[in-house]
Amino acid sequence: MEGGDFNNNASNMKTTKQQPQMGLFQAINLLLACVIGSGIFISAKTVLDYSGSYGLSILVWIFCGLLCIMGALCYAELGCAYVSSGGDYTYLKIAFGDFAGFVRVWIEVVLSRPMIVVLSVLTAANYLIYWFYPTCPPPTSLVKCLASFLLLIVAFINLASAIWTNRLHLACNYFKIGSLLIVVGAGIYQICRGRTENFHEPFENSSYNKITKALYGGLFPYAGWNYLNNTIDNLKNPPKTLPRAIVISLLLCIVIYLLTFSSYFTALTPNEILMSDATAVSFSERVSPLFLYVIPIGVTMSCVGAASGNIFTIGQMFNVAGRDGLMPHIMAMKHFESNVPMIAILFEVIISFVFLFFMSNIDRLIICCGMINWIGILCASIALIVLRYTQPDVPRPMRVPLIVPILFIFILVVLIVASAVTDSENITTSLILLSTAIPGYVIGVMWKKKPKSFTKKYNSFATTLQKLFFVVPDEHVA
């Protein structure tokens, strides 16, 4: 393999065409699995902290869900017109060129996914440690050590076998659903008992000067609504199935999040929610001692599943970007027996550890991850309008009214600009992290004529990795 570019053999990658197998029910199930994860357990405190009241928090949850539906409809048109497992990476690459596509891949594999993984394992660690520190914050070093241990377990399972990983995801989904049902059921029971005092003045102490932070916190649990675009070629009748699945799934998410968030207020005051690092456990402790031993395990498994899912699904992004020469081809290689993209997974785990030890503040991670993600989504939405005019002859089986992407883009621009004004620290951090894509693109893609010594060392390093991890190019995997 030559090392002059990220991938000189990309044009030789073989693809296979399979018959679509996913109907509406399966698509909804996939989206719910992707969207409903650790977010509702992570973001509830963040949304309340920056909105100040139950009433304003509820409006934030609803607004964020409706905003995601608007964005998802824009993605549905793009997905039906440009069928590719690369998702919005493909749309940006077609509309604006290689650099835009590279930045989108960079956001996913170097910034967004590792941040979500770290958020998940940190939340899982906080919930497990809560048993031993119920009345005071646990030591930061202990939380990081336990989070590191959980990350290593997730990495080992993902590297060992795709079958084991899928079994882990299935088990985590059961725990996730069980935890949500317990919280919601207990909340309804509390309301039936008359525990409604925290709802009497819902907008008391509302804070509007930090609403942008609250919105980023509220948007985080909806992350994953655009993942269906990455498997659109497996959908039956995409023009109908894709938008229906998106709208139904996100409406269900809005209802579930409202019920879960409201349930907390049937047993906890706003101040008690803000003081707790494990809101669901604090809630369970008030409702029933039995739940105190069940909920932490359920939330931990849900968070572990979210971390594993983000690591597991990143292989496809590396595969498509490696095919196009925008990522090292070695990243797209898979184990010759297990078919696991081992180098890609190891890369994600290493980057996750970097974020874990150098940027482990949960609130800041949520906001920076949201800012970076939504900048990428904004660019993809702009690409929708650009492609309508630059490629008018491309068949568009689904076409949303132009007002939808325009309004969506306007809201995102206002949100990002407001963040720059009111939250300069986090927007600066986000832009600095985004700027790391520039040297990556210059060195990896633009620099075509690399010195022979560099090429030789790269080839030697890539060959060593292939031998060490028994990985082969995807087209050679049986």
C-alpha cells in the first residue's frame, strides 16, 4: 500500500448491492435505539440549570424536538436524492468539495463521537459511585478511574467480536427501556398520590440569559436522528419510509423525555435536582428503597450501551471516507475473521481517553459537543439549498417546502450567533477544536508529493499495524 495520500486504493473498493430489508417499523425501532440513550439521564440537570424552572425546561425539550424534526426532514430530502451510507459527509462533499466532507468526517471521528463516549462513561461512573457517596460529590479521580475502566471494557468487547457487541447493545436496550419505564411509572404513581407541589408555579425562577446553553443541553438527547440516512439504501420505499420514521420516532422521543423529566419533579425540588450528580438515583431513593438498587444499574447499562454504539457504528464512516481518500485506508481495514474495523475502534478509544482526562466537565462537554455537531448540521442544511440550484436534474423523490430548510438554517444561525455572544468561552473552545481539521486536511489530503522517506515510514507503519491486528482491506473480507 502506498502512503502518499490517505488512500490511493480507494477507487478499487468493491461494493455490493443488497435488497432493501427495513420497513417503517424497523426504521422507527432503529432510530429509537440510536436516539434514546444516556442523553435523558445526562441532560436533565443541564437543561434545568440553564433554564432555571420546570416550565421553561419543558418548553426547551419541546422546541428542541421540533427543531430536530425540521432538520430531519431536510436530511430526508438529501438522503432520498443522494443515496449513500456516508450520510451528510456525502452531501457536504458533493455540494462544497473535499474539504467540507473532510471536516464533517473529522467532526464525527475526532470530536463528536469521542465526546459522546466520554459523556456516557462519565455518567455511568457517577451513577455507580452514587451508592458510596449519596450525600456529597465523589472524588474526581475516582470517577475518572471508574470511567476509564468502563471504557476499556467497551473497547475490549467491540474489538473482540461484533456478535458480542450486538448482544451487549441488546442487553443495554432492555436495561434502558426498563429504567425509563420505572422512572415514568413511579412519576405517574407519585402524581396519583397528589405529589404535584413542584408544578404549581412552573415558570418561577426562569432564567433567559442562558437559554442557548439550555437549548444545547436539550438538543443533546435527540442526537442520532440523522443516523437513518447512513442506512437509507436498506430502506424499503425511502421517500415514504424515511420521513415517516423520523417524525414518528422524534414525536415519541419528545413524549418520553417530557414524561421522564416531569417524573423527577414529583419527588425532587429543582434545587435537589441541581445538587445531584445522579438525578434518576436521587429520584428513586425518594420514591422507593428498592429502586435505589435497580436504577443505577439500568442507567449505567444504558450509558455503556450508548458508548459502545457510538464506537461500533464509526467503522462505516471510516470506510466511506477511506474509500474517497479522505482518511487513512488502514482505518477502514477489518479483521480477517471477525470483520471488526479494529484500527478505527482503537483510534476512537484513544481519542476518547484524551477527552476523558483533559476535558471531563460534563456540562461543558455537552455544550461543546452540541455546538460542533450543529455547525456541521447547519452546513448540511445549507447544502440542501445549494444542491437544488447546482444540481437541479438530480431526481428528488421527496422534496420539502423551501421554507423548512430556510427557517431551520435561520434558527441555527441565531442559536450559534447567540452562543458566540453569551457563551464566548465554549464557542471559542469549539472553534479551536474544529480548526484542528485544517492541519489534518493539509497534511493528509492536500500534500500529494510527500517525501519518499515519509512514504516509506508510513507504509512500514501501516504494514506493521496490519500484521499486528490481522486486518485486511474490506474488499478482501469474506
